[in-house]
Amino acid sequence: MSRALILIRDDMDRSRAARWAMQAKPGTRIEFKEAKRTTDQNAMMWACLTDVACQCEHGGRRYTPDQWKVLFMHACGREVQFIPALDGSTFIPWGQSSSDLSVPEMVELIEFILAWGAQNGVTFHDREASHAA
């Protein structure tokens, strides 16, 4: 088995994971992670980022929702670096993707966006956003 994933929902899943671990070859990597962010959280994040992008400037410039996401991820302590494009004309973000965030990490990011938005006069149009994450 080169790659496998088990979501632990019950004791049967727990037993299967233990069995796989006992049968794993030396050097096999076993990783435990919290559940990834939900699609509802993702939709809320993008709705919030769109509202920020439509209503705010940063450093005298307008930014896209994607660019705001990089700014907020960095502000929340997520590693984001910028590397030069192959043609040298610009820099592109490299680092943790929001799709890798766990449910609690996504809650933290959304709450940060909402708090920053409240401090900067953003009107959030997604009704669910006001009841964060």
C-alpha cells in the first residue's frame, strides 16, 4: 500500500488504523491530522475575502481576494514566502494553502478576517459570516 487515508468515525476505523500501523514496513510515515476545513468554511472565507477586496485598500492599492488571503494567512502566522516567477517579472506566493487548514485553524482565520474587517469598516454581506465559523 503506497498511500492510504482513514477517517476515524468509530471503533472499527480505529481498529483498522491500528492494524495497518502494525503491518506497516519500517520507515513508513504515519500522520495524524485534525479534520480539514469544511466546504462551508471555505465558502465563508471567500465571501469575506471578496467583501474585503471590494471595500478596502492596503498601502494605497486594491487587491484581489486571492491576494487578501495571502495577507491574512501571513497575519495569522501561516508561513507565506514569495518566490520570483520564472520570467523574473513578478513574485508569487508560496506556502501553506488554506485547503490544508484544520477546522479550528480555519475558524481562527475567518475570525481574524471578520475582526480586521470590523476595525476597517467592512460590511460583510454573507449572513453566515456574522455568526462566524
